[in-house]
Amino acid sequence: MGFMDWFKSKPTAAPKKRRYEAAHPSRVAGGFSLGGELDIMERLKGDLKGLIKHSRQQSENNDYIKAFHAMCKRHIVGPKNIRLQSRARKNGDWKGPLDQIANAEIEFHWKEWCKRQNCSIDGKMDWQLLCELGLTSTARDGNVMYRKFQGAQFGKYGYQLQVLEIDHLDFELNQTLNNGGKIVMGVELNSFDRVVNYHMFRDHPGNYGPGHSRERIVVPADKILHVFRPERPGQILGVPWSYTALRRLNMLNGYETAALTNARAGASKMGFIEPGEEDDGAIDPDDADEMETTESGAIVEDLEPGTVERLNPGEKFTGFDPAYPNGEIETFIKVMLRGAAAGLGVSYHGLANDLSGANFSTLRQGTNEERDEWRMLQGWLANDLHDQVAADVLRMSILTGNINLPFSKFDQFNVREWKGRGWQAVNPAQEASAHERNLQNKLTSPQDVVAESGQDLDEIYEKFELASEMAATHKLFLPFEKPNESGEKKQSKD
């Protein structure tokens, strides 16, 4: 066979198949497993307890996690909570005028129920505190539960709540039921995966005080408000919101602690005392008992800042002067915090309380992005918690006679909107000019403009009327009012 014949008979390599490189770990780009095909609840069976423990540990010891939880309370619940605005219309006609009298009565009794003696089972927390505590638990643990108590013995409105940590749920209970349902981590589902019962411990399982028991009870789903944010279909328990940032912030916290310790050590000018040639280093046993030693038995001498001590003859001092931390630490911390802030869904300057290097454009862009996220979370909390509680309060207010409305028309009155807190514009003057132009061109409404700042137009007009009345009593004129020819005030048209 000639040379050309041998070349022609050589088998050709099969063409490489196209595939997603990111789907396959490699020696260079490793660090992920191929276990993502597991059902979300199967993953949580093994990971949720560890995630919660890690999150709680960091919330107790990490300044940045504590700052994140404070940001959640400040921007989602807000200083005045998410406010209810009843929107019932006369005769139940969605095109009809608002029923002002019924709406005012509903809003009044909602505010009354929000007082601590009416809303919480222990009489210690008002609705504002119940929401703040529940939101912190949800951000830290991924879940929180409110247990409903209804009846004449539960306050003026016959409806009160008890806030519970997710620890009350029996995570270890997993069963397949004969009726086609199942119990997954203490949550009982029917054949359509609708939650029907919660299998819970009567007392917190971490309570080891007198009278503690591990008694388990079954609470119907309609008596529990389980608040969490699912991230995958089929998810019935939430995860801590900081789960992607936990390890990074934990390592950063340890890094900062080590750098701080090193800085303090460097400022104290530590060192070692070596005995001289004629000194065998022996210490009088009577003196040794009172000396501090390390784990290896070496004797420790304390050197306080500003102290100069004369050494014994023959002893030599070897200084220990750590140069770290140096100028690179600030840049490194910023890089780490930017990644953590991205995982938490907040801006870096908000999490780190650092406005250095921020200009107007970048600050405005980052702030607007973050505020959109807060608005989404406000809407989630209003739908998942506030709306359900408000419907129960309205129902019980009518049944107990506190609100004089026919229960047969409950659906007509069970209509409301929620207004979360707003924020001042990054550039108030520019924003005000834009709103003025949009109002003149009828591209927005006064209600929408006021809603951006988290206020209510009705309340603003009421305050204007009250201010006018007070000014008239003192014979004064407000800036938006002018006296007419007779000396009486009139509304300005300017």
C-alpha cells in the first residue's frame, strides 16, 4: 500500500457535538455541583436548618446583616406602616362614586384595631411592631407565622394575632397520607398541593424552661398566616433572604476582626523577651503561679501603650511590628461589599453607609433601582399579610357590631388599596418641575404625585383646610391665599 493509500484509509475524527459549556464542571471552572435537578423541598430538607442557623448567627454578630434587616424594616414597613385606603363604592357599582361614609368608618376601625390592646394576643405589640418583627423574621429566617385567634374573648374586635418563629413547625415530619396528600417538613398538603394543616409544636422547641414540652398540635391552614417569598414552583417554605451573601459577609466579618486585632497589636508594639546567655530563663515557681501563660505554656508579659520598661541584665527585646492593615484594605472591603449588596438587592452605599466617590448621576440611578425593589417588596407584604388581616378585621368588626354595615354586602366593602412609604426625590427641585409640567399636560394626576412620597391626597387637603381655619382664627393669611378688596381672604388662582 502506497503512502497516499494509507492516508486515505485513516479514519477521520468525529465532529464535536455542540453543548452548553456552563452545564459541565471543569478543572478550571469548577465549584458547582450537578444536584440542581432536585425538587426545591428535597433540597430544603437538608439545608434549611443550617441556613437559618447561619443567618441568625450573622444577624447577631455581623454589622452589615444587621444593617440590611434595618433597611428592610425602614423601607418596606416604613415609619407609618403600609396604610389602608378603603375603596368601597355605593351600591357595589365599580363605576359608581366612592362610599365616603362607609370608607371613613372602615378606616377608623382599622386604626383602632391596630392598637396593641386590640391586635396582639399578649397585648404588648401594636400592628406596627407586629409587622416589623415579622418582617425581620422573614428576612432572617425566610419565614414567619401569625396564628389567628377569633372569638369574644380576644379583644374588642374578637380577632387577635400571635407571631411565631418558623421553629414551631416540625421540620422532621415527612409522610405520605392515604388520602393522596402528604406532609412535607410539617406542612400538610392535599392531593392538589394546597396547604390544609400545619403540624407544629405548642411551645418553641428551643425553650428548655420549666413546663416546657414537645407537644405537637395540628393547626388548620385558615388559622395561620404563613409569610414567605417563594423562588421556585412547589416551594412551601422560604429561605433567608441573605443566603447568597451569608458566606461572603461571614468571611468579611472575620477578615475585619483579624485586621482590627492586627492594628491594635501593631499600635501596642508587641515583642518577645529572650533570656541572655547567662540567664537560663527559669522562673521562680511562686511567681509563675501568678503569671499569664499561653496554651503552650509560654509566659505572657503585658505591655501597655506608653509604658517603657527596663529589662533585666542579659535579656534582649525582639520587636513584633505588624504592618497590616495597609492601604489596600479599604478597596478590598468595598469589592466584597458590592458583591454582598448585589445579592441582598440593595445599593452598596446604602448597605455600607458610604457615599464617598458617588456623584449625582450614579447616586440617582442606584437609588431608583433600589427603590423599585422596595416598592415590589411593599406590594408583596401588602398582598401576603396586610390584605388578609384587613379582610379578617373587617369581617369581625361587622360581626361584633363595631362597624354598622350589613354583613350580606361584605364583598362590596371588602375593597381597599395599600399605600407604602415613599421617598424624597434625589433632586427635589427638578422633580417638582417635572411633576408640574406633567400635571399641566395631564400626563399624571395629583393622587399619583402624592403617592410617590407615600402620602394621601385626602389627608393633605384636610390639613390644608385645618391650616386655613387656624389662620382665619388668628387673622392671618397663608402663602397660597390672598385677601380680596373687602379684606376677606380668598383662594389664590396663581
